[in-house]
Amino acid sequence: MSITFNKVNYFYQMNSPFQHQALHDINLEIKDHSFTAIIGHTGSGKSTLVQQMNALLKPSTGFIDVDGRQITADTSNKNLKVLRQHVGMVFQFPENKLFEETVKKDVMFGPLNFGMGEAKAEAQAIKLVKEVGLDSDILERSPFELSGGQMRRVAIAGVLASDPQTLILDEPTAGLDPRGRNEIMELVQKLHQEQGKTIILVTHQMEDVAKYADQVIVMDEGQVEKIGSPQEVFSNIEWLQKHHLELPQTTQFAISMQKKGFSFPDHLPLNEDELAIELAKQIDVEGSGELG
Amino acid sequence: MDKFIFGRFIPGESWVHKMDPRAKLLISFFFILLVFFANNVMSYVLVFAVLISSILLSGVSLGFFIKGIRPLLWLMVFTVIIQILFGAGGHVYWSWGWISITQQGVISAVYILLRFLAIIMMSTLLTLTTQPLQIADGVEELLKPLKKIHFPVETLALMLSLALRFVPTLMDEATKIMDAQRARGVDFGSGGVKQQVKTVVPLLIPLFVSAFNRASDIAIAMEARGYKDGLNRTKYRELRWRKQDSISGLIYVVAGVVLLFIRN
Ligand SMILES: Nc1ncnc2c1ncn2[C@@H]1O[C@H](COP(=O)(O)OP(=O)(O)OP(=O)(O)O)[C@@H](O)[C@H]1O
Ligand SMILES: [Mg+2]
């Protein structure tokens, strides 16, 4: 059970003067229970790529296999509910898509559409509003009275309420304050670790990639430029610059340390923990050297 | 919203594209007038000959015009049916109570259909070959004389250009909202009427919210830059009336005169 792309090409507005190829010959695999980050320059096709995964867009040529179900250009728009319940999708700026009178009703909207019973959906709403870090007295309020960050959480709860096995998040933390960003990323990590959900995260935050992902897909101009572990992707600095990508902050910091004479024998640290361990090791070695 | 063609501009270098928007607006209105004067086979042939040659001259493929008609299809079908059932006169083919299908009814239904087609295709030609802002500029210039009677021409033109400018933006927004609701299990365009009406709410409410937010953002941005109406602004884009515009206008006038002769 996984998601695979086979020679997928995608054109926006096929057969019109505005035709534009947004995906070129995509081949990739996303394994069950993995945490995949998709990075790339603005307009590189990340959103287009992830929308193929629950058939909101269908490949112009080639096919996609989602948990044994094939999606091609000819796949009918009917009977996609099972797939879409399975593969949940949090869009860019999901707070702009709220519409119900109360938060509770909005969170229940997805589950009810997917055929969950009223009572179960309500229980899910109550549970998830708490899980995304909101007070439960928010349930009866109008979603339009909330702050942007709160609305974002409500929208995320609305997708999680359908209990998707695979969760796609398209820049879920864009425009949030650092604390809000952390809280959302911790929630995603929890879903991944405790419930074994497959996570696909589109992001411009290299720190999050370094900290959470076990596979990174680098997109550029509609093509997959590289697939690998964060370690592999962040090892070649010149290559990253060529593709308009940044290093995680910790790695940037480590490089400045290197310029001052520090050395990292194994590899450059990608996050604070790795850096701390490495520093502790080296300081320790020096310390014991002095003693001896 | 790939299907929706109204209000879309298709770039090109044709004679029609290069015409002054004022000329195109005047010609389009004149053409619509002609359509209402046409009342027999010959006059409709003339109207369509003029229309089709204009379309060919624009170099825009006919497919776009057919797409332009689609959204109005039901309105056309409805009007035609009403005409057939309630138009009276001439030979009676079939009747039931006060409903009857008569020769005159069928003929006027066909004429109404042709009028619809001609008018829709001409306005589609105008919007396909003229950038929205040019249309707004053209309207403003044409309405200038009304300023004498204190008609707020500039404000109207501004409203028009803002509205035209944001049609595509709103369409994109609508697509995004629909996609997000699909991901939450909404089936747009399937199921019974009741089902379909229900799917309108999750689309329209977010769309209105975003339109209002955008409108207030624009208002604030304009105020912040000191916008005030009635200041007699000069234009960055100047309209130029050229020889082609006069020639095209003349051709349409000649066609109009001919039409007056061949109509009943
Ligand atoms: N509805 C559409 N019609 C036509 N072209 C589109 C449409 N949506 C996106 N594109 C084009 O497809 C390409 C990829 O867009 P996409 O939204 O997938 O980029 P992205 O990687 O998600 O960018 P960002 O980081 O800004 O979100 C872009 O060149 C964009 O202009
Ligand atoms: Mg995107």
C-alpha cells in the first residue's frame, strides 16, 4: 500500500492557447507510514503534484497508483469519495474555505460527506478541536470570528476528522507565528509517530524538512530533480543553490562554524539535536585530552 | 474553470485585436441593433455573413465561440420553447388547450434563436479580442459627453475596470475552493437537484467572504494612495483611432444600409 507515480505528465488547460505543462514525466514512490517532504522553488509544481494524489487533478498521460487504485486521465469523477477519505488534503490557506455557522459543524462537514454517522462525527469534532490545540468552547462559535491562526487549526481539524490514513499538507504553516508553526508541526509529527499516518508535506521551511522528513522530493520546473533522505539532499550546497533552495538554519550555522575552524567529520548537522550532540562530543574529547 | 470563456482575453495580432476599443464597442452596439432589424431570411444571411467574416478576421478559433454559447444554452432553449408553444399565427400543426404549435411560432422561434446566437457571438468576439481594461477605457471615453450633465463617468469606468479585472481572479478562487471542498467529500455536479443546491453553500460563502475582504483591501489601498474621484486624471494608456477603425466602421454602416433595403 503506497502511492506511486508512473510517467505522469500534467497540462493545465489542455488544448487551449493557455496550455501549460506543469508536470514532466514524474516517477516516484511514497511508502506507507513514511514522512515525505516536497520542496522546490515557487511555481515548481508542488501543489500540482500533490493534487494528483487524491484525484483532484488527473494525469494527462501516465498513471498514479494509490493503495492499489489506478488514476489515469480517464478515471471518472464519480466514486472518488473512498479515495479522498483515505487521502486527506489540507490546502494552502485552508482557513479561506470555512463556511459553516459553527466550528463544530464545519469540522463535521467532511466526515458526514464521507458517510460517517452524526454521533460519531460529532465525537470526532470534539476530539480533534482539542487535538489541534483549541479550547472546546470554540466549538459553538462562528469560524469567521476566530483569528487567522485559529481558523487554520479549525480547517486542519476538519480534514483530520475524516481520519485519513494518508495526510497531505500544502504549506500548512505559511503565515503563522513561530509558536503556531511549531505546534502544528508537532501535531503532524504526533499523527505520524503515534497513529502511523503517512505524511506528505509541501513546505518552504527547510528546518522542518531536516527535523521531521525521512524522504525529500525536490521539484524544479515541473520535474523531480532529486529524491533522497534529508542527509543526501542537504549535502551538496552548490546544487541546492542552483535550484534556489536554502539550507536549514542549523546547517547554515554549522557552515559558519566550519569557516572559523570547526570541523564536522561525519556530516553537517541538519538540526539542533545533531549539532548539540556533535558539539558535546568534540568538547568532551578536548576536555578529556586536557585531563590526560 | 477552463470551460468558462466569457470575459477571457486571447492575445493576438489580428486586425480585430489591433482595433481601437471604442470602435469595437460602437460596432458591437450597432451590430446588435442590426440584428433586431433583421426580419427575413436574406437579412439574417447578411447579419451572419458580417459576423462570420469578423470572426475569421480575428483569427480566434471557432471552438471558443461555441464554448461561449454553452453557459447560456438553457436560457436559449427555454426561450425557444416558449416561442414555439405560445407564438400564434399561420398554419396550426398541433394544439392542446391554449397551447399550440403554429407556423408563425416556429418561424419566430428560429429567428429568436438566431438573434441570440448572433448577439452572444459578437459580444464574445469583443471580449476575446479586447483586454478588459481596454474595454473599460473605451466605455469611459464614449461616455465622456455625459459628464456635462454630471454623470459620474470616471467612477463608473473605475467600477467597470475593477469588476472586469477581478472576474478571472474570482474564477481562480472559486476553483480553489471547489477543490478544497471536493477533498472534503463534496461531489459538485452530481446527484439530484436537492443535493446540488446543497453543494452551492460551501462554495458561495467562502467566495463571498474572500470577495468582500478583497474589496475592502482595495478600498483601503486606494485611500492610502490618496484616491479621489472627479480629478480629471490623465491616462497612462492612450486610445488611438486609426484608419482600420474607420474602415471597419464604414463596412458595418454599409451593411446596415443594405439591410434596410432587403428587410421586409
Ligand atoms: N489553474 C492553473 N492554470 C494554469 N496554470 C497553472 C494553474 N495552477 C498552476 N499553474 C501553473 O503551474 C505551475 C506549477 O504551479 P504550482 O501551484 O503547482 O506551484 P507550487 O510549486 O505549488 O508553487 P508555490 O510554492 O508558489 O505554491 C506554475 O507555473 C503555475 O503558473
Ligand atoms: Mg503551491
